Amino acid sequence: MTIDTFDGTSVKPAHWDLDQVVRQLRVSREATHNIRHQRRIRELPSREALTTIVNGLSAVLFPTHYGRPNLTDESIDYFVGDTLNTTLNRLTEQVRRGLQFADSEEGMDEAMLTQRAHDITRSFAASLPEIRALLVSDVQAAYSGDPAATSIAEIMLCYPGTIAILYYRLAHRLHQLGSPFIARMICDISHSLTGIDIHPAAQIGGSFFIDHGTGVVIGETAIIGERVRLYQQVTLGAKRFPADASGALIKGTPRHPIVEDDVVIYAGATILGRITIGAGSTIGGNVWLTQSVPPCSNVTQAQIHNDCK
């Protein structure tokens, strides 16, 4: 029997000129190509921790669906309280780490950052009942809007759109409260899980339904009203990116669509720019749209009809 005395790869150790490579990497890291925020080493938020946090928050909001299926009327509140306490403590630490990268928090010492993180987390916890109400409206919209849905449980456990909206609702509230870095990471985790990319700053009303969902993109300044339904591969994007005199992109300007109440957008539609899709409109599949349409419009690849007459 041959005993492997190397590193588990059956490759003999070799010399790699490590001193030279490490030295050049230091020069790149510290001088010529330094990309650190404020040129300082800071403790990054953890994707693994945020995944655990979102799982905990999901269990708090819907204990029997995302928590434990064997909960009883006697035990459920204890489970929610214990899970919420642990999860909020974890969230506070991640918010604190994220605040280190916010220009608005520059100059704060550790004690101030920690207090700010506690304040954000406390406000976030207080808004959880409101978030749950929105999520319930989203689930009900999915159940009533999809003839293939057989139960609420199926929607909550099997529909990627529902998972993406859950992550978005949590992230959006954190973004509103002043934790944009953590919010962005939560939505990116959701993107990896579902294939649906929603920016946490987007504004989305209740009873929102994403059917199938793969490839949906909703940009930062998009505004979506109540009872809106999207299908797969829909893009609510920007048409152009304004720049300042030096050529640098101007950030934060409204550049994504406004979708009013009761709009349906079918698969593959691309809607670009700060345009308005009027209430009650239907946008057909694979439409490329860069101009506003009035309420009750029916837009196909070739024509715009008005159904309110």
C-alpha cells in the first residue's frame, strides 16, 4: 500500500517563488490598486450569517412554514420569541459591519456604530408585523392568480417568486432604515437562490405576484403599484445613464419605470426608462417599450390598444 505523503492531490511540493509573488501582491493591494473603502481594512458582512438571519426571520414570520412543522398553540409563541431574539442579535452585528462602508456614517467610532446598528435593528423588528401583512397579500395574490396553485403551502415552499419577494420585503425595510449594504447583500443572496434580481431600493406595493420568475430584473428606482403581476424574463430597467461633466455616472436619479396598479406584464417584456405604465394595462410578451402608455392599454409587439372605451 502506498502512503500519500504530499497534500492529498498526489502532486509533489514545488517552489513557486512565493516571496516575489506575495511582495508584488502587497504592492498592488496597498498602493497601486488599492480598492479598500477609505483605504482601511474593515470587517465585511457575512453572506453565511445573512442567510441564517433571513432563514430565522422567515421562521418568525411564518413559523409552521419556514420554522418547525410540529409547533403547537402552546409552543409557537415561545419559538417565535426565542428565534427572533437570536436572529436580531445576529442582524445587529451584520448591520454594524455594513455601516462601516456607508459614507453617511463616516467618522463614527465603534460605540456610535454599535448604537446606530441597535437603533436600526430595533426599528426593523417593530416593522415585522407590517412586513408580514404585505407578504400575506403577496401569497394570496399568487394563489388567486395562478390556476396551477393547489395550496398556500405550495406557494410558500415551491414558488421562487414568493421567496424572492420575501427577501426583497426584508431587504427593502433595512434599506429604508439606513442599512443599504446589508439590504443589497440580502437581495443578492435571493438572486442566487431564485434567479430573480430585485434591487432593495425599488418600491413595490402589496399583492405583488411574480409567476415562474426566472430572469426577472427590477431596477433601483422602479416604482410598482398594487396588484401587479410579472412573468419570467421581465426587465424593468434603465434606458440611459446620465453622467456629470467629468463623465462619471450620476447615481440615484429616477431612471426606471413606474408601473401603476393592476398591471400585468407578460414573459420577456423589456420596459426601459422613467416611463409610466398606466393602471390596468397589459403588456404582451417580448415587447420592447420605452414610452409611457395610458391606463387600460393593451400593448403587443406591434400595436397599442385602449380597452377603456
